[in-house]
Amino acid sequence: MPLLSESVRQTERQNQFDWGLLNIQTIYSEFKQPIQTISEITMQSLIFHNPKCGTSRNTLAIMHASGEHPEVMEYLETPPAREYLVELLAKMNITPRELLRSKESINDELGLDNPELSDDQIIDAMIAHPILINRPIVLTNKGAALCRPSERVFELLEHPVSSFTKEDGEVIHHGK
């Protein structure tokens, strides 16, 4: 991979800041320089959210009911930098194909079901078409996960509620 020019690296850093991954005041007060990865700081909880998705809305509501006030990243409006998506996949311990939202029509148009495609090709498609990134993704100090179904978020919360009623009326329980 060719070395990035300083202006490209600066743009990537700015994309990370703009994307809300890092709090600029915290970064400069604690480290006096931009931070390149999510693992370098302890962060508040974060949800990669699509407000049109019921599972995403339920996951966010569970977080709020549990006393969490996550930073909400509407990733369709502000897609992640490629490097961040790669790091997030590693943190979730899943493959790009496992994060791929295959039911979108663009998936078929691009032929992403082809098993010959590399992880890099799938990541490139997700960066170019963020709708292909499955959601919601939750990141807390306890870890990161694709929260499908929404009750997967319980394992990432410090003080999860014992039960929650989803939008459709289904009651889910957390067995602490």
C-alpha cells in the first residue's frame, strides 16, 4: 500500500473527528496530538444508527432505558473512514461478509454474494455504499457488536435494564 501524503492523512484524521469517533478537546488535552485508532482512548458508548431501522431504534431505546447516553452516529449521512471500519471489524471479531447487509438491492447489483470476492473488495463496497453496512453497531468500554437482534446490546451495557418492550410490543428480558 502506498504511503499516504500528509494532506490525505490529515483528511482521514478530520473524517474521524467529523464522524464523532473522538472528542477533539479530550484528544488535545490528554494527548496533544490526533489519535489514529479507537483503542487509544476510553470512549463513551457509541451507536452506528439508522433511524429508519426498527432494530436500530430498539437498540438505542434499550441503551437509553439502561441509563446510557451514547453518541449517535448516523453512518448513512457520515460514513466511516475505511481504516476505522477495518478496526471496528477486528474489534467485533467478525468478517466483512458478516457485516455486509446482503438484502439491499445494491448487493445484487455489485455481485457481492460472489464467494470469490476478497474482504478488501467487500470493505470497499461498504465504504462506497454505506447502506451495505449492517446495523446497529454498538461500541462501549465492554466491547463492540453488531446488535442484531437488538437484545445483543445487553452484554455491552454496564447496567442493562432487566426487561424492555420493543416497538412491536415484544417484551425481551435480560438474564443478568
